[in-house]
Amino acid sequence: MSMVSGGCLCGRIRYTATAAPAFTGICHCRDCQRATGSAFGTVVAFPREAVTILGDLRHYQGAGDSGRSITRGFCPNCGSSLTVEVTTTPELLLLAAGTLDDPAVVHPTAEIFCDSAQPWVQLRGERRRFPRQATRR
């Protein structure tokens, strides 16, 4: 996955990323559950300078389950959640995996905030799992 593209539901926002992802992951925190309207959020993180966004995102800033600031970018027309920015990794821009033109290229390697995972979620595959936030090595 060296170049990917994607966009929102209505097509007003489009993006490309031209670098290998820094990581791919699944987050089970309540914040991601609410933001996605689903059981978890799945993201692909890219170096910020490798991502080009066409269109005007709106942003919502709040605190995640970690207590740290999180800024979420979304389409003001259709409401699609597209980006996540976290203060712990300011050099990265996280893209919502479901907004990729080909989301099948995503292979998450870790799950975080597993303590908040819905009990009916049973994901297949091998991933590192963390009860709360992942630790940097």
C-alpha cells in the first residue's frame, strides 16, 4: 500500500496518501464507537506530509478515552468521518479505513482500548491487543 485514495460518502472530500502507512489499527474506545456509529474505529496512519486532502473538512475537537485531545475531521455535507489527529502522534494523520476507495488493502496489526470492546465483537486474525492505549516502543 504505497498510494491510496479515498473520500467521503457524497464525494465532496477526496484524499490521497503517497507513503507507506506508519500503522493500521482498530480502536474500541467509546469515543471511536460514538464517532463511527459502530462497534470500533479502524484507521490507517500516514505521515502528515504524505496526505493531500481536496475539499474543506470540518473539525470536532474533544478528549478521547485517554484524556488527551483528539481532533476529528468530517465532511460538512454528508457527515462522513475521514480523519483523526491525536496529540501523542502529531506527525501522523489517521484516515478512517472505511473511506478508502479499496478498504480491503487494510490489515490492522493492533487493537487498542480492548477493555471497551463490545462483548459481541469477535474479530478474526492475529493482532497485538492492548487493554487501553498502546505503548510506543
